[in-house]
Amino acid sequence: MIDLHAIIEQQAALIKQQAALIEQQAAIIKAQALQIEKLTFELATLKRRLFGRSSEAADTLSVQGQLFAAAATIELDPAPASAPKLPRTPSAQGKAKQQPKREILPPGLPREERVIDVPEAAKVGLVKIAEDCSERLAYRPGQHYVLRTIRPRYADPKNPDAGVQQMPAPASVIPGGILDESVLADVAISKFADHLPLTRQIDRFSRQGVTLSLSTLSENLLTVASLWLKPLIDALWQILRQRSSLHVDETVLPSLPERGSSLPGTQKTRLWTYLNTADPPIILFHYTDTKAGAHVEQVLADWSAPTPTEPSRVCYLHADAASNYEALYRKQPGIKPVNCWAHARRKFYAIAGESPVRIFAHDTVEQMDALFAFERAWKDLSNAERQAKRQTEALPQLAHIQAMLQQKLASLSPNSATAKAISYLLKRWDNFSRYTERGDLQMSNNPADRALRKAALGRKNFLFVGNERGGEAAAIYYSLIETAKANGIEPTQWLQNALRELPKRKGSCFDDVKDLLPIRGAGQL
């Protein structure tokens, strides 16, 4: 007799087994679908980086119609590049090198003379017996010329023991050097503002019949930076640290390992920027060997420490949501992070740009653009008026975006690109909304991105800096040039005047150099 009960149980077990197998296969299919979605998104992102447009304006999205018609274009900076190269300097180790021959200035160049003579009252009864003459290559826009400095010497033939009367040689940043301060300033600006490598500048000199070596230009720039311009940088840092809000960001600055080092190839050293856009704006750069947060801790040490005028000092740091800043926030609770909405928007913009139909990312970009539109409309308001507007108009919009993101996140797989973009924003919501606390804070960290972008062309032209000394010199020149430009000061003339004046100063403390700083109102500091 057939046992129907056993057959039914057997069939039930088989059905249960098949159901489990179907469930397992469904889980595999879902995982594979998510992986395909992830890889498709990554592939599209890479293709866009290689071949696509760099603009992130809303009107470049493929599916929008009239959705973004009311939102004006938002300028978002592309990923910043890096900075220029200073040629390697001769190593102190190894065999002693022969003394290089001094370059000879061609006789065909125009000559101008300046005579530094003994005062007439001191020449009474004296007879000119000889004169000292030195020649240096000088520059005026469009033309190099030779500046002849003549210093007559006088002696009293009736009183030979009285000695010789002669005016001292003018102070110079490179004593005995062949390059005038005007040439040094022009070479520095051409390299760090116009991104013209020294090798190309040497070609430019040669077209005028002037033969200069790469080592001469390189060593002169390095010496000027470390010996003369460093006090100006220290003074600017002193002013910048007094401000209660800063922007910070960093980018790769490839460098060559030191001679004799076992490190292979170029090293990914870093160029940081610290800035504040208040009047007068100050933009400073800092070179480090890594991107470790310890460098930021060192630069901003005691930044939030109480002062007599601010016993409960609170400082705001506009920065990316990166882990290398976390130790700084733990050690200095008085520093509050202000994260960048441009970075958060970029994640949703990338997702929306890859979809052939309108999706949630399009809605999110549109809502974020409303926040940026507020800031453009309020840019001419005072800080107090802007803060009031943010409290009454920006905060409700922020609450709407937060609720929209929270609702959507509940329906998404945690591994999807949209879920990751939402989580990135919601986990740091207090940091992203903190800009509404004060009117002088900014919604994005774009000022730091723009500052680093100044070094982008440098990296394309110079590829790397020669060594640590070259990286530090690059940071000094970038700091002074970009600060001068931000203050509406022509950097070439300013640098030339500073190089002529610095050797005359007795010291290098703040009070000795403050009037030479490339900022508006430097004389009133």
C-alpha cells in the first residue's frame, strides 16, 4: 500500500528545499545586480573623467527639461591638481665640485649707469683715484639690460693716511650675484604665477644673448625664499591664525626622493592651503611629505586657545569630511568643522548624470541648488543680515532636504551609490548645516579648491618638485603671489620692491617686515 503521508512529507521537503534554493538564487541575483550597478556607475564616472565635460552646472544634466530653469549656474571647481617644480640643488655629499664659472654678460646689451658718489661736502680737497664698477643683469618689461653700478673712490694726495672715501655697495639679496632683484622677481613670477619652467625661461634669456645656467636660477630662487621671504610668510601666518574661521584643503605635489634615498620614483608629497577671504584676504600654502592629520594639528596648534578678548574662543574650519582632520577636532574642541556642500552635491550630480530618466538624485541636486541660490542673492549683505536670512530661509530648506534624504534612505540598499551619497551627508549633518551659525561662514570650501587650482598648471608644466627644499620654496612663492593677487596688488612690482627693501632691514620679526606684506593696509598694521 502506498504511504501517501510519506509522499506528501517528501514532496513538502522538496518544495521547501526548492524554495530555499530560489531564495538563495534571488539573493545572488540581487547582489549581482547591485554589483553591476556599482561597476556601471564607476565605469561611467571614469569615462566622464577621461572624455566628458568638467562642468557641474545643473543645466548639463541629461534629464532635466525645465526642472533647473530657475536655478542659475553654480561654479564648482574640478579636482585640484598639484604644484610646480624647483630643480634639484647640488648635494652636499659626494665629491667636491669645481667652482662654476661666472656668467659673462654680453657686451651687446644696453647699459645704464647709476653712480653712488661720496657727498660733495666730503669730497673737498680729495682727488678721484679710481672707481669700482659692478655689472648685474636687470629687467624692465620687455627688455633685459645691464645695470652698471659705479662707486668712485677718493683719496687726499696731501694726506695719504686719511684713507679712501667711497660709498658702500647697495644691499642685495644675493651679494655678489649677477642677477638684479628685478630679474629675480620676474623669474619667480614667471615660474609660480605664469607656470613657465626655468628651462623655458633660460631659452628666453638665450634669445637675448644671455647665457644663464639652470643651477644659477634655481639656487637664487631657493636662497631668496628661505633667507629673505620666509619672515614675510611667518608674519602672514601670525595674522591668519588670529582669525576665527579658515579654509583648508590639500593636493598631491609629486617630488623626487633625496639623492641617496632608497625610495623609488616620485613621492606623493602634499601642498596644503590655509586661507581666509575677509579683508584683507590671506592665502597661504604649506608643503608636507604626507597628508597625515598631524601636519594640520601642527599648523593650527593653539588656534582655538582662549584669548583676553575671547575667553571662550570658537573657531570654524571649512574642510572636507576627511578622517585626517578628526584628531584635530578631538584635541581642540573649540574648532568646529564646516563641511562643503559642493562636495556633497557632486556625489548626487554624478549619479544623476548617468541616469537616462529623472531619478531621486535630480531632485536632490535641485534642492541643493536652491541653497546656493540663496547665498548668491545674499552675497552683498552684511554678516549680520546674512545670518538672519540663513536662520529664516536656509534652515527650513535644510530641514526639507534632511527629511527627504532620510525618507529615501529607508528604501535603498545600503550598498547603492545613492545610499552612500545620502549617508555621507546625513552622518555629518551638523557639520554641513553649521555654516548657518554665522554670517561670515561659507556654504562650500570652494575658495580652498580655487587656491589649489592655481597650482594645477604648475603640476602639468613642472611634473614634480626637486626635493623638500624645493617644495617649501614653492609654498612660499605661491603664498606671497596669491595673497598679493587677492589683494589687488601687482605681484611682480611688489616682489621687486620687497627684495630691494628686505636686505636693508635690521631684523626679521613681525614689526620689522609688517609694512612689506602683500596685503591692503600693511602700513597700518
